[in-house]
Amino acid sequence: MMIPFGKPIVTEKQKEAVLNVLSTTSFILGENVHKFEEEFAAYCGAKYGIGVSSGTEALYLALLTAGITAGDEVITVPNTFIATSNSIIHTNATPVFVDIDPITYTMDVDKLEEKISNKTRAIIPVHLYGHPADMDPIVELATQYDIPVIEDACQAHGGKYKGKPTGSLGDLACFSFYPSKNMTVCGDGGMVVTDNEEFTEKIQMLRSHGQRVKNRHDLIGFTARLSEISAAIGREQLKELDNWNKKRRANAALYNELLEESVIKPIEKEWAYHVYHLYVIQCEKRDELVKFLTKNEIGVGIHYPIPIHLQPSYIDRLHFTSGMYPISEKIANKIISLPVHPALTQEDVQFVAEKIREFYR
């Protein structure tokens, strides 16, 4: 039997929502986009939502809205998808990395303050794999230095920090609806949420070529809108998100029960509600295990095999070297992401765990 690494769920209600949009022929910034923005923002505990074309655009437009520009520095982590730091570079600012905590894989808050300089203009903590970053110390330092916090919540739809939803913990928060995420729009899509009305108006203008009203372009903007079809699908998926996350958590709990000490299992901190966008283990003989699981028709992934600072484009541009962020580098050589999506059965999880035990026996 083949166990896919990911399997987006497409329901009849999603299909019906698409057909309804097609029948209206209203495809750009229509009723579904506006309602999805309201509904998703409310879900996150935020006042405003702005639908955009991808999680990358969400990050980029959030940075522009926060005033990031050439000569600025933005602090984030090297163990994340490269879109986080690429968005910083596209504003002509410089990414400054903080190594990660070895337990949560999120920003090591004890190493943050030493990275703050007089050029620091924003901090982007990443809620990686569905586990939130330790936000209180980050926000406390940001407040002390008068620096905005932009949550990269692209992997943490429905996650919580001390009971508060991701998306409500910083000045701006960015989500991705890429097909592998906890909720998708059956394609690319993103959302920025915030309590700041001024930020909201600016992102709304930037995503539509700087228009406040049609044919009046007050800013130099882009085409970065969320489509009406994507929003219609997203509205239906949002109704299912909590149930899907519960299934992910149940699959993770079963892995935790079945996997032995031959691997290091993910840990959920007492202040976190982990939504397991990815179930990531650390193990020895990683590449051999990947081959073994693949041979047994088990889909796996590695997120991420090369830390951002060791990517060729970053070494050439910013002159990073190996050894600069040792925790990220060490973990990158040992991690595997196992299937955890809500379409898995208990038998699927048991089969994966048994094959891992078999490999290490």
C-alpha cells in the first residue's frame, strides 16, 4: 500500500463553492474574498484580514507595510522555508539570523537580544512545523526596542500560544494556503492578519497596484490578490480546520506512542498547541532510512535539508559560512518529516512506525 506524504482534502462543498463562483463570473475581490478575510481574521483573533496571492507575498507585503527598506536589518531564523528570508531580501534589507531552540526548532529567545542592532527594523519569529515560537520574550524585547513583530504563521493555522491563536501575537501575521498546509485553497494563496487599520489599508492597496479607488494609484504596488475561487474554497476549509488539526494531533500522539527511542520525537511545550503541519523526527542514518521508507511506499520529506545561510544564493550574497548556526546545521542533517495529514488512518500510522522500528532492528 502506498502512504502519501500529503493528501489535500477536497470535499463536495468545496466543489460546489467553486461552481457558485463560476456562475457569478465575479473572480477578483468579490464577496467570497471579503467574507473569507473577515472569517479568517476572526478565527485568528485579529480585526482585519487581507487575502493575497501566496504566503511569500504575505510576508513581503507585511515587510513593506512595516516600512522595511534598504539598509535595514530584519531578524529571523535560518531553519525555515527560504521564503521567509527571501522576502526580507526583496525589500533590499538584510536578514539577520538567530539560531533555533533544539527542542521546538523555533527561535532561541535567549540568543535574540544580542542580534538586535541600531539597524534592526523588524523581527520575524517562525511558528515552525505547526509549533508556535515562544512569543512573550520576543514581544517583550521588541517592545523594549520599539521593533514590530511579524509572525510567520505559514505553517501554523490553528496553533496556539498560551491559549492565544497564532495570528494574534504580533503586529502582523502571515499565513500560506499552499496545498501541503493545514488548510489550503487548492493552489497558492495567503493572508495577512492584523489589528492595525493603517497596515490593512496599505496592504490592500499594495496587492492591487497601489489603488485606493479604481484608476487612482497612490502607491507603487503589485498584482498580489487572492482569487475569488480560492477564497470560496478557503471559506469551506476553514469550517473543517479544527477537526483536521485534531486528526493531525491524534496521528502525532499515536506516533509518539509507537516510535521507540531509536528516534527523537517532536515535543509540544506546555504553553503550546501544536497543529503538526509536519511531524518531524530526528534520527541516525537519515538518508538510509529515507530510502528504506520510500522502498516501502511511504512518502516522507526533509524540512529543511539545507539551512538558509548555507544555500548557495546566500553564501554568495551575504558570505555566510558553516558553523555559524550550529543547532540548525546539526538538526538539518538528522530530520525526517513523516506523513501526518488528516486523511491517514490509524493503520497507516502503525505501518509507518513498524517500518521505522524494523529499520533500526
